[in-house]
Amino acid sequence: MKEQLEKLKNQIEEFEIKHNEHVELFRLKFLAKKGDLNDLFEQFKTVPVEMKKELGALLNQVKQKAQQKWEEAQLEHIQNKKQKSQGNTDFTLPAENTFGGSRHPLSIIENEVIEIFKKLGFIYAEGPEIEDDWHNFSALNFPPNHPARDMQDTFFISEDIALRTHTSSVQVRLMENQKPPIRAIMPGRVYRNEAISARANCFFHQIEGIYIDEKVSFADLKQTLFYFIQELFGQDVNVRFRPSYFPFTEPSAEMDISCLLCKGKGCNVCKHTSWLEILGCGMIDPNVLKASGIDPEKYSGFAFGMGIERIAMLKYEVKDLRTYFTNDTRFISQFKGQ
Ligand code: DAH
């Protein structure tokens, strides 16, 4: 029996427990009711008394060894199993960032402009991109042979229908359908037959604004646009008005803002003039009011129109207009805003 015990001891030592199933195999072979150790305990009952002390001690020693090895293996493999089932994840760590998308820079500018005018009581209005001659040209006092009607600038669909060349067409639709006082801001996409380059595209975005009421003056126009520019670009920015010409306004002006980059010192962006052209504006021509059914004797109004791409280029210092339309998310996701 002594020999058997020594042999069992060696077997216990050599038994390799590599994974979970081996733990159970080990228990079945050595420690279970029908295992090798129990067999020896049975045999021990028949051992002569004088040998009981020595063999009993040895038997207990081997049993303890088996027990200990099994317990250690159990601990090791059960812990491993737990860790695997959790995939080593620390659930207290913050969640990984997922890319949630971002608003297009042109939409950010558009929304900022709308918000500023909303504070002044301007409503939001839209009109169709496919427009008739009346709303895009005739009602806006464009003479029949005006160059803007030319095939070079306008995408005609038929003789009378074209893709709108400006958002001023929405003014006409609004004036036809509403009675003064009218205060509205009208953003939208416009189309022109231009060669595509860093500074021009065949479509772009504008925001049109009108204010019509009794006794609206050029002073109201200046103050409204001055407030708007300071809200958009900050209090340091200055404005100036230059006389200009548009068929639908009289008098007409173009508004410049002081250069955002050089702050008046002169740089490449402002072509060393320290001013940047930002929008066109003027008092609505009485002919335009009349064409839309508004009495020019009673009402007057101002209008303005600006390009969203132009504002975005100045605000974000983007040099190539085309980058707004390639929709490369690496470019677009840099801009933050609503
Ligand atoms: N419609 C003009 C353009 O396409 C912009 C503009 C100028 C709009 C003066 C206006 C205005 O309402 O008063 O460039």
C-alpha cells in the first residue's frame, strides 16, 4: 500500500490542470467517492494495526495534497472564467465617443443670421427655387434688356421659367401675399451660370431681408444692418455704406465691414483697403411696391441681400468656396454651432 500511495502522490503532482474541465477531471480521479483516494481509504481499513500509524499519516498527507491542488486550481480557473465573461471591461469607465455628425458651416451661419433678425421681429419665409420671370425679374423692376436676364447668368428652363438667380424673388411673393407691416428674413439657394472656381460656383446661398411699413427710412436700414453686423461679428466691427445700383432699390447701397483679419491695417483678404464688401441694400423702389400691390404713397421699405458663403468665408477664413460642397466630413466637422 505504501508503494501505491507513493505512486498516487506522483500522479497527483504530475496531473496538469490547464483549464476549467481539468479541474473536474482531477476531482473525479482523485477526490470523488469512487476516486483513487477513497479506494485507498477502503484498503486502509484492512491494514495491520502496527502499520496504521505510518500509512495513515501518509494517506492523510496525500489526501491533503490532492485537496490543496484542487482548491487552488478551482480558484485560478473560476476567476479566469469570470474575467473572460466580462471581457476585462471596466464598466465604470466613461463611454467611448461616437461621432454624432455636425451641422454644415453654411447652415450654422444661416441659423445665426435668422436668430439675430428674429430678435428684431423678422419672420422667416421661403420661396421656390424654380421661378418665373415675373418674380425673379419683372416685378423687381428689371428692364426687359437687363444683362442679368441674359443666358450667361441665368439657367433658363423655358422662356418664362428659370432657376432663381437671387432670393429677392421671395420678397415679391411675400409682398403679393401679405399686408404691411412686413418684416421678413428669407434664406435660400440661388443659381447662376458661372464657371466654377475657388471664388464662384454655379449655385450658392443668399439671405434676403425686407422691412415695409409706414415711414420706414434709410436711417432704419442703416441702424438695423449695423446692429446685425455687430451681433454677427462682434462689437469692434465697423460698417460703411457706398452708393450702388440695383434695379429694385432706390437709393441703393453696398455695405462694407472693417476687415476682420487686419483690423484696418491692410492685408491680402481686404486687398489693402481695410474694408470687406458684405451685402447689397437699399430703399425698395416704388415701382416694386406697386408691382406687388403695395401703395408706395403710404408705405416705404428697405431690403437687403447677402451671400452666406461670403460671410462664412470671412468668418471661418476659408479660401476655397468649393470646400463647402465636397462634403468632406473632415472639413465640415470642424465647425461648431447650431
Ligand atoms: N439680389 C441682389 C443680388 O443678387 C442682392 C440684393 C441687393 C438684394 C440689394 C437686395 C437689395 O434686397 O436691396 O446680388
